[in-house]
Amino acid sequence: MTAAARRPLRTVVCGTGFGRHYVEAVRALDGEFELVGILARGGDYSRGYARAQGVPLYTSVADLPDGVDVACVVVGAAVSGGPGSELARALLERGVHVIQEHPVHHDELARTLRAARAAGRVYHLNPFYRNVGPVTRFLQAAEALRGHGRALFVDAASAIQVLYPLLDVLGRALGGLRPWAFADPHPQEEAVAALAHLPQPYRVLQGVVGGVPLVLRVQNQLDPADGDNHALLWHRLAIGAEGGVLTLADTHGPVLWSPRLHVPRDAHRRLTATGPGTGHLDEPSTTVLDGTAPRPFRDVFGRTWPEAVARALRELAADIAAHADPLARGQYDLAVCRVWHDVTARLGRPEIIRPAPPRPLRAADVCAPSPTAPSAQTGPR
């Protein structure tokens, strides 16, 4: 291996919002990547941030020096009203390898992939969440589960803001997206809706992904002034198979395995939990998979997310070293885009909401016994 091949990849991060997690990941991969600049609009925060990182601030691709190897484009693309894909293509034309944060419109992605091939550079779209530790563990377990037979059903839930990565994870968990199709959302009957004290926040679609029947619930609501907040949950995904159900309970864990309950009968046709053929009943009814215990949210921001970016950066570095064709990897990303476009078109425009910030609720607030809790005698009304 030559000295040039061993040197760190000189990296510029574009964007100082979510891009800060990319900066932390680049710093953590010292010896593999080297932060050599920040590319941003040049506001006070960006100038101060670049100064704190000890690197130059650039305000245009034309300002970048020669010798930059990698750019992390963490700026919204056209689908979010931003210039991210234009920036990615300009960087590719400068001879810089690019990793771009999702989401990206299908046609934008196709154009950028073609630009990468024309430039002889590697381009990765980063759906991000598949590299979050518990999600990665879920995907590993899903692959093992497929070795024991086909999935029987999928139950999935997400918020519109993070629907694209849910579909990415779903396709990977099932071993592929095709064949896939979705029906329009189920309308809620007026008589049922009239009984609810609030409108139903979720739209429900039936579909098929990878040949597996699916129920998908999406919170199709958005606060235009605070689009990153107000999701009731981010990702919840359960895959049912002959032997049990594998569940990603939350984006950041835990991952649960719940073996299917089947109780044998004795000679008198009575259910029995003892005797021959009942050894499987010694298994826990649910097991938390190792390495998926949830972390505090502060650790999610400070550790889990930078670790996820670091995994994505290492994938990029491997493809750079292999001189990989960006179109080969990009075919799956294009397929995810097609599914995403179909689902979002069926959902329609998000409902505009402007809620107040939720009141923090700790586990102790709902788990601790309370003298005012309803007794078993009174029960619910």
C-alpha cells in the first residue's frame, strides 16, 4: 500500500446543523478521515463553528482548495427546499467523492448518480438510520430470521419526517423491496371518528413489500415552523415469522424477540405446560437482544448518531478504495425512492399542526405506584 493510499481522506462537511454529527464522526475516525474545512453560507454561527473546529470556512465549491477527497453534504435537497443535490453534483464535478444525507427526490438522485459515474467518483446517499446501532442489530437478526423461513407479516409505524429511512430499513430487513405495492389509506368512518376526543393522527395503508403483507401507519402531520419535532414516534417495526416476532421497538432500541406461543395438548386434549415436548416453554416470552438497550437521548445525540455516521463514512471509504461504480449501489436507493414517492402520494400533503412542546414524562412518572391509581376492584369504566 502506498503512502498516498494510507493517508486520511481529506474531508469537508457542508452544513452546520445536522452536519455537526458528521464533524464528530470525522474527528472520531482520526487516521481514516481528516477534517479540512466547513462549507456553509457564512453566517455568524458557521464562522464561529469553523473557528472552534480549527478549520477554514468556505462559502462556495469554487473556494475549495485542490486535494479535497470527500465532501459530506448535510444540506437539504430540493425535496426539502434546499440546494443539497446541486451542491453534491458541483462537488463531484470538482473530483470530490460525496456522501449526501437523505431525503432526495428520485429524479435528483438519478441525476447525481449519473454525475458521479461521469466524474469517476463515488457517491453515497445516506439514509442514516440503518447504521444506528440498534437498527443495525435488528437488520442482522432479520437476516438470521429469514434463514428459518419467510416472513408472514410486517407491522410498521413511522412519522412522515422519517418515512424514507423506515422504507429503507424495511427493504433490507426483508431481503429486498420487490414485489411491492400499496393501497390508498383506509378512510376512518365518521361514526367512529365522532367518538374520539382528538382526530386520528395516523393514516393506515395496507401493502406488500418483498412479497410480505404489510400494515403501515404514518403520522402524516407536520409543523412547518418546527419540522424536526412533534413526531409521536420515529420508527417501530415488527416482522412476524413462523417462529415468532422480531420487533424494533424504537429507532434507538431495544430490539425484541418474542417466540411464538404454542402449547401442546395431552392425551385428553388439555393444554399442558409440563412433560414431553414442552421444553420450548422455558424460553423467555420476550428477550431484549444484546447491544440494543436504549441510551439516554443525550447519549443518542452525543454517541449513537456520530457512531452511525462513522459507519456510513467507512462504507464510503471502502467503495473509494474499491473504485466502486456508484450506479450499482444506487439502484437500491432509487427503488426506495420509488416506494417513498408512491406512499407519500397516497398519503397526500401532511396535515399542518402547530402544537405546544410536549411535557416531559419520565419512566418513573408512569411506572411508580400512585395512591390515586384506580384499584383492581373499580377497574376502568
